[in-house]
Amino acid sequence: MSWFKDAIMDKKTEVVLFSSTAIALYGYDQGMMSLINTNRDYLATMGIAEENPLVGVIVSVYYLGTAVGAVLASWFADSKGRKPSIFACLATTSLGNLIMFISGLWFSQGAMTLMFVGRIVMGLGVGGIDAVIPVYSSELNSEGGRGKALAQEFQSNIFGLNMAFAINLFVTIDLGKSNQWAWRIPIIVMQVYPVLLLIFIYRLPETPRWCISKEKQDKAKEALIDIYGEDEAESKLDELKSAYEEESGKPVNYSEMIFPSGSQFHPTMVTVMGQVNQALTGYGAVSVYGPQIFGLLGFGVRISEYLTLGNYVSYFFLMTFAWLYIDVVGRRILMVGGAFGIAACFAILTVLGGLAMNSEKLGIPNIAVAVPGVVALFAATGTFGIGWLSQPWLIPTEIFPSTARAQGSAISVVIWGFANFAVTLLTPIGFNKLNYWLFLVFAATNSFAAWWTWAYSPETGGRTFEENQSYFEDAKEHSTWCVSKINKGEFRGMPKSGKGDEDGESVPLLGNSQ
């Protein structure tokens, strides 16, 4: 049995399982809040009506917490290590979840304030996890396996979404929408994630690259021995030391990233627009307000909830295509094709939503509109998973030097937090004011996302970190950000030729993800 244990619990498997479970935290929150928002006891405890804009504010304030948490966690990850930062973020997430659970439990006064505090504190933890985990994972995978590894981890994000919504739906059906435990149970079940991860984290290695950057050679060697064994550790250590010495003279701070004159401004803008465009796809609204969207197509409350769960299950399985193809066809083609595909689905939903709301006047059977609407929404969700779920998180880990990788990932989470704060705050208002015309808005924003990505986002798959960084140096020489005008458009797609020998910065510490 020892060979079986070694096969399924080597360090690569452990890191992927840990990272996947951590990423699932964000998905769980989305699935958790979608039905809590319609629970009558929850709304009464908070002292608000279902149509009150504060419903959206409670959801969206979490994203402000993620923005702050990302910055704090990236600083902590650089100064104290990836593992201590992840530990602190998990503990913070657990605390925020507990505060949410006890909001209004023994007294109704101040329940909303406590819920706001809980949402922000949990956001601090999850934002930090979302900033550090992609860096941790990317530093331990090669250029041929980075996309697949992160896409697999983000499939767990959808598992968390499914788990939360299924628990939420089950207790709502069993207890009813007027029972407080129908919304408190899904909240407290979330504790399973941070508690298990806190117990398990001691088994993981610190990234040797971080150890070397802090001149902790002995700890770097210990980590490499843990990963490779005694025989290969010394040679891997020499490779990583050489790579660090090449970059050690180039310290990067945030001013180099956020000001136009900075050396890392261009990759920062690629990072920023990746997250902005992901928010513009509109899927943040679909994941949090799924039942309401199916309601716009003419379905009743309970059928809308079942369809939402079915949409999430389909989403989970279709995400498999993301990790099968992301390192084969590349990030760009999936993102551009995905955005155009989602735009088409939302355009169709605009027409179908209008027909559904006017079906009696037009004499159209509800089923004739509702069924194609379900197909279109399922297709939009799956297309988002394949084209946009993991890519905006992956690219920042591939385009910055090691001295700026954590900061780049933090900026990514900050923009993600603010963008999703805006989308989740405005979506319920949009439903109330625009009804089905909101779908047309998302069709337009997806078209913009497709155009911007095609014009300005380089293909980072299949290339070493250094090769991706050289693209931005060449862009400066060409005085343009347009991908097609830099190096004869070489970065419009995956590299056509095979790789040479890997250097220390790009060599995988855990091997390629198979």
C-alpha cells in the first residue's frame, strides 16, 4: 500500500489539493449568498426588504475587504513567506465566517452592523488567499503546466459554489424561507474549509524561490529535499540561486507598477484590464443572483432555484475543458472566443427575456421562451468557465519578475474586488430598473472585453517567465502595446517551436502537471 500512498500524496498532489480547496472558499461564498438574499428571516433579522439596495451592499462590501486583504497578504507573503501568509488568511476567513454566523443570533439590534463586519473580515481573508495561492501554485509549476494546474484549482472554486448552493437549497426546502437556520447553517458549514486547511498546511513546503530571495539557503535546501530528495536538491538549489542573482538587482515596488513611468506599468495594466474585463462578462451577477435571472425568464421561485443548481453543476463539468485546452490553445484564444460567445448568449437572452415578460400580450407560451433561455444561460455560464474564470488570475503570475509577482497578484485581487463590488452592487438595481435589458448591457461589455483582449493582451502560455517579461521590454522599444505590432505578432498565439533548456526561474519545482 505504500506505493499507492506515495502515488496519490506526493508533494505535487498535496499542493494542488491544498490550493484547490483554498480557492473553493470564494466559490462557496457566491453560492452561499445567492439564496440567503431571499430568506425572509435573514431579511427580517437585517431589518431590510428584498428590494432594498442594502441587500446588494451586504454582498458587495465583501469585495472591498478582499481588495485590502490582497495588499496586506502580498506584503506578508513577501516579508514572512507564502505559508505564513496563507495561514493568516485562513484564520481571518474563519473569524469572519463566525461573525457572520452569530449576526442577530441572540439579539436583533446591531445585526446588520455585525453582518457587515463579518463580510469585510471574511473578505480580508479570502482576498489574501486569492492573491497568494496563485503565486504559490505558479512558482511550483513549469511553463507547460501552469495553466492546467490553476484551471484545476479554479474548478474547485465551482465545486465550492455547488456545495454551498446545494446545502442552501436543501435546508431551504426542509426548513422553509422563514427559518433562521435555513441561512445560518450554510454559513457555518463553510468553516470546514479553513479549519481543514489550517490543519493540513504544515505538510506543505515553503517555496524555495522565496527562501532564496530572503537568503535563507538552508531552508531552501530543506524544501528542495522535501520535494526532490537528497540527490537532486543541490543542483536545483544552484539553478534557483543563479536565477535569483540575475533578478536581485531589480527591486520592484508599487510605484513602479501603478505610475506610467514605472518599469512594470504595462504588465500591471494587462493585469488590471484582465480583471476588469472578467467583471464585465457579468458572470459575478449570474453566480450571486442566479435564481432572480431565471425568474426574469418566467420561472417560479422553486424551479428557478433548481435550475440555478443545474446551471452550477453544468458549469463544474464544462470547466474540465478549461484545463484540457488552456495550455494547448493558449489563454488569449479562450478569452477572446469566450467573451464573444458570452456576448452572443446575452444578446439572445435579451430577446428571450423581453418575450417572456410580454408572453401573455404576444400570445406566446412561456415554455417556448423559457427553454431556449435556459440553454442560453447554461451556455453562457460554461463558456465563462472555459474562457474567463482562471485566466485573469493566471496571467499576472506569468508576466512579472519574481520580485514583483506577489505585488502583481495583489493588484489583480484589488481590481477584482472593486470591479465585483460594483457589479454585485449594481446588478440588483439593474434588475429592478432595466429588467431583461440588463442582458443587453452584458452583451456589450463582453464585446468590449473580447476586443481589448485581442488587441492588447499577449499570449503567455508555453513560455518561460523571462520570455513573457521580454515581451514588455520589446513593447517599450516598439512604443506600442498592440500585440500584433510587437515582434511581428509573435505573442498573438502559443509559441510554434519547442523549448530549449529551462533555466532556474522557469524550471518546475513540482514537475509538470500531468
